[in-house]
Amino acid sequence: MNQVIKQLSSRKSIRQFTGESVKEEDLELIIKTAQRCPTSINGQQISLVYTRDKDKIKQIAEFCGGQQQVATADVFIFICVDFNRTIFAVEQTGEEHQIDKSAEGVLVGAVDAGIMLNAIQISAESLGYGTTAIGAVRNEPAAIIELLGLPPKTFPIVGTTIGVPTKEAEDAPLKPRIPIESFAFEDKYDDKKVKDGVLLYEKQMKKFRVDNNMNYLQSYCEQTASYYKNIYFRKIEENYTKQGFKFID
């Protein structure tokens, strides 16, 4: 097994950090590597805003619902959709930017942000650091926008922590995943396999919880329901509109 496949196959979210610093040269390398990510039409409509300021990171943690995994990280990176950049580029041609007025623009920004998130995390983890994706940056978007000084036509889509993992976090067992046959299909989606996979995975997660003395964990169905029975970040449309995104489609 090559090193890339080995790293990806053993990847886990790290939520406990030692407090040691991420080296400056490593952080620079992570960011430069992430910038090589593909973006839709090479528009490069993603910007990163990062901080190592401990007080600011604690403030971000509060905006994210008081998450300790954020508060104890050494670096926090925001991944922002940035049509401010592409609007200026389009203006140089005398044309009018339209994609920000479309739901397609949301998809473009979200997909590119996800690709960038993955590259940041893979790069950081290859250097021995731990990371976790933080969607809760959307919990208080107005406060985050003000904190980062984001102009109109930009939006903080997702964030990531980076830090030196504790040994306990490194040694934690990998969570199982849904059965592969209910995840990847050749030629045609199989609804029955998806639903059978949910039921099997529910049993697997309950066993994983017992086997690893993690009785505090919810089952797959319980955890999914605890989030998806609600719209848990309710200020997205309001703050998207305030940032100048008004959909016409």
C-alpha cells in the first residue's frame, strides 16, 4: 500500500491537541499546497483566512457553539467562497458577473470549499498534525463575517482546526463506515442496498460503541436524527442575502 492510500485509509478526526505549535514552515507549506486545488473554471473563488491568535481562536470556538476542539487548536483556517475576486475579474472585461445570483453559485462555492478543505487536511495530516472539519462556522455567520472583515460576495463556508494530536487521539480506533456495497454502485443507484446498509451499519456502530467503551456515543440513526430533525444553522439565507447574494433562479 502506498503512503497516500495508507494515510487516507487511516484518517480520523482529531479533537484533542497537545498545545504544541504548528511550525511556521509547515503552515506555509500546507497553504501553498492547498492553493494547487482545482476550482470551477479556474475561477479561484476561494480565499483562506487563518489565525494562530489564541484569544481569537477561543472567540471562534464560542461562535461555533463552545467547541473545545476549536478552542484548543493551534491554528484555525476559514475556507470562504470569494466571488468578490471573480466579480472584479469579470469587471475588467466590461461584463457583468451573474453566477453569484444563482443557486449554481452556491454549489460552485461549496464544492470548491470542500475540495480545498480536503487538501488542507491531507497536507496537514501528512506532516503529522491532526485536523477536524468545523461546519459550525455557519452557526453565527454575521459574527464570523465581522471578525474576519469579509466584504460583500464572500461567505465563510467551513473551517478546519490544525494542531498536534495527543497520543490518545492518535490511538483512538477508526470508526466503521457503511458497507461498501451500499456506498458505491456500478451504473445505477440501488435504493435497497442503501437502506439495508443503514440497518447493518446501525448494528455495527452499536457494537463499536460497546467494544470500545464508548457508551456515550449515539448510534448512527440517533446521531443523524439529532441533527437532521432540525435545520440547525438557521441564519444562512439571511446572512447570505446581507452579503449580497440574491438568487434570481
